[in-house]
Amino acid sequence: VQGPCPAAAEEEEEDGDEELLGAGGPRTWTPQEKLLHEARLKAKAKRRLRRTSSRDSARESLSEGAEPGPEPGSPKGRTHDRRSRMGKGRGLPKKGGAGGKGVWGAPGVVYGYQEPDARDPNYDEVAQGDTVYATVVPELEEGELEKNVQPMVLEYFEHGDTSEVMELLRGLNLGSRRHAVPSLAVALALEGKASHRELTSRLLSDLVGHVVTPEDIAWAFDKMLRDLPDLILDTPEAPQV
């Protein structure tokens, strides 16, 4: 679809100027109409100047005999084109990004153990020793500790085997939260029966020296005494127990 020619556009603008004058002849313009008329005159002058300069430049190029550049589809125009001339490929990296020197490889690839290379510049024969593989268990967070220890204590109330509880606790990395184990066990015993309290007393006695220290037991009871007002809400007879 072709737009209107410049001459037609100028005629339309002139008609717009006549509309400003009005059908009944000249009249007094408002400041807004006067500014609009001046802006139209400036725009019309700029368009005429651009058309004149473009015509003059076209004449000068033809008079100097400049050769036109190669067409986009010609072979000369593709001299410096880095795209594939065979028409193949989608522009993706080679080998899915896994090829080349010094790259990590394709995503998701798991590499096995590789022997140290003596030709490696960073190879140090003295520093090379026996490789030791160890399973690292992260330290339990506060929420995770309660979620793991509470089922152990409740099951202990059923079977009464302290050695089983000790083995399960050794499989956890209690870290600096060892004191939370006695505190949690006593809190559960307060909510239970008298037999549960007797089992908890036996459990704490067996855990000392194997899983927790006497200092951990003391810290746990100090914390429970500080939290006694909260324990009373669930167990009103907690101070006497």
C-alpha cells in the first residue's frame, strides 16, 4: 500500500491552513492557533529542504560515476559473511556446548575418579597421598532435630531399649544441639504417664558419656526451668513432676 505523495500532503496541509482562516475570510487567531500555524510552516520548510538535498546528492553520485554496491543476494555480497554457505546448521554451539578445549562438558555429565597426571604442571608427587573417602552428615537444624528425635523417644516409650536409641542418635550429626535431646525427652515425658518418666530417667542416665555430656544435661534442665511457664500451659503439674 502506497502512502500519499508529498505534493498531496502539502495540499492537505494548505487546506488545513485555509480552515484556520475560516470560510468567512480572515479572522483574529487565538494564540494556540497561531502557534499551530507557525509549527506547520516550519515543518513544511524542513520537508522541502530535505527533498532538495536528497535530489542534489543523488545527482552528484550519478555525475561522479560511482559504481553501485553488490546486491544482497549476489556472491560478492557474501564475501565477509560468516554464516554457513552450505545452508546447513541452526546456529547452535558445536557438540551441544560440550566440545572444545578447557570446557566442563555437557550438562548433567558425571565424571568418575581420574588418576593424577604426572605431566600436569600442578602435579606434586610429595603432596599425593592416599585418597580417603568419608561420608559427611550435615548438622541438624533446630526444626530437623525435633522432627528426627521426637519419633525416636516415642518409640522408646514402647520398646524401652536405650541401646537402640543411642545407635539412632549416633547416626545424626547433633553438633552443638546435643542439649536439645534431653530437653525434648523430658518435655515428652511430662505429657506422658509415670512409666514414661521412669523410662526417660533411665535413657538420660545411659546417654551420658556416649551421646551427651553432663554439661548438656545441666544446660537442658536450666532451659526447661526457664521455660516452665510455657510447660505449665500444656502440663499444669509440671513443677511438681
